[in-house]
Amino acid sequence: MIASVTVEAPAKLNLYLHVKGRRDDGYHVLDSLVCFLNVGDRLTLEKAEAYSLHTTGPFGAALAETPARQNLVTRAIYAVAGRLGVAPHVAVTLQKNLPVASGIGGGSSDAAAAMRGFLQLWEKHIPQAELNKIATTLGADVPACLHPRPLYFGGIGDEIAEAPA
């Protein structure tokens, strides 16, 4: 039985990003090539009696004032737990090494890492296509961050293809 997991949330670098238009629902249609760096945030998830989120690191204080329910990590955990039909009883420590709102996908990568970590911790599986759909509800970058390797992505972030490494 797994008691805790640690997952990396690497910074995302857009090598190019084209906004190709806007849909009627307000989402932008994107075309992008991204890669992930060897720097980023780190999440540790431990089984607990209830959900909690604790932030540390050089940029952790910047998230302390964000209500927990608005934090992408919290939203990701609750979305995956809801899909699995389990309670989100996990204590999350987010070591925030990336600057907040800096354009390098920190929040999106944190959300994706939280999703991966929660599934690992509870030893559960959600089919990739369904996991991508859940990720898309959290943000356009989150599905790409589920697969931290060179990728093309398009649509509203829901069209993903591997790029040459």
C-alpha cells in the first residue's frame, strides 16, 4: 500500500504559440509546440483524514492567499477524486519553485502533476482520453502538462501529438 508519492511539475516552454481564432464559447483555438524544462515545482501527496494543501518554496507565499477551492491543484484533485468516486483525502505539499503567473505553465503543470500523483497514490487508472477531458476543464495547458515531453497541441488544448525530441 502506497502512503505517499512525490511528483514533479516541470516548467513548460512554448517554442511557438499561435492563437488561430476564438470559438463561440470564448475559448481560443491554439497551435503550439511545447517542451518541458528540468526545473519546476514538486508535489508530495500523502493519504490523510481530509484534504489539505500546504505551499512551501520561494513562491509558496504567493499562493497562500488564494482560496483553496480556486487553486488548480485543489480543483484537479477534486475532479479526479469525483471521477473515481472516492473522497479526496490527501495532504498535498506544493513546493512552489516557479514564479506565479509567469507564463511558464506552473499552475497547469501543478494541476497535471496532482492528477498523476493522486492516481498513483490510490493506485487507480483513468483512460488517457478521459483524463485529458478532465484536464481540459481545468485549463488549456493542463492536458499537455499531463505528458511532460515535446508536444504539439492545438484546439483548446485538447488535440495533442508527440513532437520529435
